[in-house]
Amino acid sequence: HRHRTLEELYDYENDPGALHNLIDDPAYAEVRERLTEKLGEWMARMNCDALNAFRDRYNLAARKAYMKTEDEESFDRGGGKAARPVAYDSETFTGPEASWTPEKTEGVYPVQPRDGRTEMVEEGGRKALHALRTAKGQENAFAYFHVHDGLTQTDRDSYPMKARVSLYDKTAGKVVVQYNGYEDSYKNSPVLVLKGDGEWKTLEFPLDGARFDNSQHGGADLRVTAKDGAELCLGGMVVERGF
């Protein structure tokens, strides 16, 4: 549905391999119109759930909406809500503290433990969440996040997860995502190297066996940690499940 031609018409008698699409051939305009009408009538008679999408097939937004509904129903049949691919997105940070409310059931929110203070700054033409050093002489800087997904531990089992971090590469060093796991607290993702080239980058970190407890402000689910002297300036955070 995403990559094929929207409509196809073949002359199987002369083209048994269906290699030549005749849908736009003027010589077959009458055939196209007649078969399109017959198909629409059949779909209506069968109460086909794709009928509205068929009638509005030249509208890309309508086609995407139909496919999204089909995907969600398929995932629900195969494993419930947790089986759906989904992204919990911070979008952009508006302040150093989480602005969570009970109505915001799914998302990524920064939180402020004592050793992970942050401030809002301007870097590379964008607002950024800047993590401050924990103490004089320490190299590490932390930004903590709560991930609210509304799922139980059982729901989350077996579905892959990853974090996608928008980061301003200001100073050379390393960065890692540390997160709660089923077996360990603050497991380490693979470490990625920063060059200090003054560019905004999107980095991805696998979160194998991640556990989010949904206890808003009762503790962070993950933290982004800058090491070896790197400054930590974040523009956004996305946690994906079932990608």
C-alpha cells in the first residue's frame, strides 16, 4: 500500500506476466471506468471496510489514515496494545522540569533529581536542555527522564525498545543512555562518541529489556549521561517500542 502503484490494469491474455500497467492508457479508459464502477459496487454490496478508502483513494491523508487503522487492528489481534509500534515523544523541551499532568498518559518528560540539574539554553539556533556537572571535578553530566506509557510489565515483555536522542555535539567525549531494566537498575546502552563539531545530531540507543514503572516523579526511568568531558545539550527525546 505504501510502495506499489495506486491502480493497476493488465491484459492477462496478451501480458500473462502482468508487466505492463495499462491504467493510464487512453485506449483502455472505458475498460478502466467500467471495472472501477463494478469494483465499487461489489465493495458496497459486501460492506467492505475499505470502501471509503477506495472512494477517496487519491487522497494521501485518507489512505494513510485507513492503513493506520488497519495496522492497529492487526496489532491488537496479535498481541494487544503493547504490540503496536509506538513512539513516546518529548517533541521539544519547554523547561528543565517535567510538565506532566494526568491527562498526558503517554510521553517522555524530563525530571530533576539533585545530581542531575538542568537548565534551558540556546545552542546552534535551537533551544536545548543543558545538563550541569554534578560537582566540581566530576566529568559526568546527567539528564533524567520519565517515560509514561500506561503499560504493565507483562505488556512490555518481548517488544524491542530504543531511545532516539536529539543532541548538540558541542564538546568531544562520550554519551550513553542508562535505563531501568527488568534485572538491573540503570543498564547501559552502547556508548557513542561525540566529536565536538558543533552540529545537531540524532543518536539511537537500543534499550534491551527496558522497564518503565509509570511512577511519575517517583524516580527516573532513564538518563542520558555525558562522559569524558562532553557537554550534554539535548533538543528532544523519543522512546520507540516495537519498531
